[in-house]
Amino acid sequence: DIDTAITNLIDKSTGLEEKLAVSLPHSQQKYIADILNNPSAIPDENMNNLIFKYEYFISVAINISIKQTFPSTPVTLNEQLYSEVYKALESVFASRFLTFSLVGTNNTLYLILNVESDDCNEDLDAVNEQIKILLSADTEYIDMFIGIGSIYKGIDGLRLSHQEAM
């Protein structure tokens, strides 16, 4: 089941807590959210130096919902379970990329991957495969959609990548 898979992943990854998604200060998170959601916003180039290590970005949007196998009995996932699942997914991305997590809505997790170059498609493929393996035991119970934008340079590129991921 998913709990066992998550536990196994964490057990196998030494130092994983240090690699988990980087938390942005609230003001910077709000700034980035505004930039991503407002096409007319003008990015402040100084923000690159404050929060990001590399100049290339990939935006990731992940949405998980439970399949309604019994129409007469609606099933909902509680916030704690979503949190644990998203934490595991963040850890998979964070094991290969500098990963920033943004607050999502409607059961959607938003990640910003800050990457060294635009040549990391093999790493993205490996992450996708690892996620499929992680959740393979529960595919009959959940639907998961992952949107991944292309790799772009700069904050304007991050905005474009975010639009593609969405």
C-alpha cells in the first residue's frame, strides 16, 4: 500500500529530510505566486539572487483525487493523507532537483524545480518512473495528474513553464 511505499522510500534515502522541498519565506512565496498567476506582473530581477541558485526553472503541478468506486458512498481524502502523499512526491523531486514548494489549492501541489541547465530530461523521466513505482499499488483507488512545464531560463521562463504545467 501507499503507506508502506512511502516508508520504504524514506528509509532508503539517507539525509532525505535535508533534501526535502525548500520552504520559501512567505513574502517571497507570495511574490512568486503573484508572478505566476498575473501575466502582466513585472518580475524583479533581483529576486533571482535572493531565492534561486540556478537560472533555469521547471514548474510542476500535481493533482491527486480518489476514484469514486462506490457512488452511493462518497469518499474523500483527509488533509493529513494529502499532506503525506505530497511530502513523498516532493521528496522524489527533491532527490534530483533543487525543489521549492508553493501552497496549492483544490488538492493540487505546485513545485518549482530550479535546475542547473536545460539538459535534465533524463532526470525528469527518472522522477516520473519513481513516482509511478511509488504509487503503483494504489492506482485502482486514485487518479493522479502531473503537469510539467518545459525548461526555461529566468523568472519569465518560470511563468511560461507554470502556464504549461497548468
